Amino acid sequence: AQSVTQLGSHVSVSEGALVLLRCNYSSSVPPYLFWYVQYPNQGLQLLLKYTSAATLVKGINGFEAEFKKSETSFHLTKPSAHMSDAAEYFCAVSDPGGYNKLIFGAGTRLAVHP
Amino acid sequence: GAVVSQHPSRVICKSGTSVKIECRSLDFQATTMFWYRQFPKQSLMLMATSNEGSKATYEQGVEKDKFLINHASLTLSTLTVTSAHPEDSSFYICSAIDRDSGNTIYFGEGSWLTVV
């Protein structure tokens, strides 16, 4: 069964600092991987997705993530944090090619302080 | 762009009553939709896969008779919480797959259910 582990339920960074949110997956075959952001009391917004093409994926709002098969990781990064980046971030995995149900990680709450 | 709409966004119901939440794909046809629930400060847990014209597929531990799912058209799936109890209070989110647009998954804005 597929699963996703997000290391660190809370991450706090200073404005302008590097953002690194960790995600490791467990799957018998290379899956499709996603990062979503959720602002309070709202739905989910897709940041980026990996679908077996380029391993370095660029998303919206300056975020990017790199798929590393050897490490079974898909960490999310942003070079310089902005106050508006404060939100909950979810890593998710799905079966490759099928775009079926998404299995979400527990989420990481990102706080950005001045 | 494609939009998935949920209605109502917030609903309060009395314990023991039933409440229906709608999930609509506004710009595309969705043969497959998914229903998730999210408790405060927790992750999204998949409840069921809604298939147009057939029975929903429920995840383990989700009560089929309590959470009724109907996907009668290509643009609408409904989740009915029957005999609601306070522990059913949660944030319910649907998603839909646009298979004509590279299998893009779109999420609704979610529906807050409070059972009093």
C-alpha cells in the first residue's frame, strides 16, 4: 500500500529564509506525487506534481520539488519565504498513470515570522 | 479554468437528522469524484470514490449506510450524512478528475458540517 510521511508537523522560518518541507513516500512502483497548500478554512490548491517526467518540478508561487527515487523523497523547497506562504502543506501520492485516489500525508504547518 | 464547487460551504444540523453536501464540476465532466473528510488540524482522509452511474467504493472503516454517495450525473456527486451525530462534525472536501485535461485533479472549497 502506498503511504506518505511528512517529517515535521510544524516548520517555522524567517521571512526571506529557505523553506524546506520534507516528504517521503512508500510505494512498490514510482508513484505520482503532489504538493498541495491549504489556507485556513479553505480547500486545497495544487502547488506542483511529479508524473514521471522531469525529476525537478517547478510549481506556483516559487515552489519546487525534486523527486529522488534513491531516497524515496519529494521534498518541497522555496528559496525565500514570504509571509503569505504561511499555510498548511500536504504531500500526496497516487497510483502512476491512473490519477486515482490521493493518499495524503499528515501535513506540515509552515509559519513565517518577520 | 475548471472549477469544482461544493454546496453548502457551511451547514449546521441537529443530531439525528440527515444533511446533503453537493459537489459539482462546473466546466468539465467528471466520471470519478472523491470524498475526503478532514478533522481540525489533521490531514485529509479519503472516505470513498464516487463513480458516475455505479456504486461508490468506500474506504475501509467508512460506514456505507451512514455516508451515502450518489453520482447520478457526470457533473454532480452528493454526500449525505445520515443520522448525523456530533462526532460527524468535520470539514468535507470533494475532488474531481478531468480526464479530458490530462487527468487533472481539482478540489472543491470544502464544506463545514457542524452537528449540534
